[in-house]
Amino acid sequence: VQLVESGGGMVQPGGSLRLSCAASGFTSSLYDMSWFRLAPGKGPEWVSGINTGGGSTYYADFVKGRFTISRDNAKNTLYLQMNSLKPEDTAVYYCKANSYWGQGTQVTVSS
């Protein structure tokens, strides 16, 4: 069982990134999935969630209107489109499905 995030990097404020989370070893379409983040000096934060079919999505207030979660069950992949990024979005982003976690991908927003 494996979840592998990718797509992180460094971007200027106002920029965009698209994170991906590829699942293998299990059928991710059977599970709701989520994105979390961990910023330096802060506790873990739930960012966004999506149900098994992708028809229901949920967002933390601090990303609402800027981030979009989606999934492609045929590809066993979860996405997070992040627009209008702010320095306070700097964190390691993790995907989660059931009790499985990825290793995280670093997002740094800085000028």
C-alpha cells in the first residue's frame, strides 16, 4: 500500500501549484480522501476532503475559494489545485485515504 504525493515546489505569492497523490496497492476509490498540511511550528491542519465518487468536496475556511480538490478513480489519483498561494500556505502537504498516509510534498510560497 502506498500513497505518493508530487507537484510541490517553490512559488511566488499569488502563484499556483497542482499536487497529485498516486495510490497503489489498494483501491482508493473505495475511500474518502483528504489533504492535510504541516507547517513549521504549527500543528497538522486538515485542508480539504472529497468523497469516494468525487461529487462532494469540503474545504477548510483558509483555503476556500483558492484550492480545488478532485480525484480520478480510473487513475487512482487525488489532486489539489492550489491558486492564489500565500506565504502562510507554506507547509508539507500530505494525502490520506482511510488509515494510509503519503510521505508528503513540500510547498514553499515566498518572494
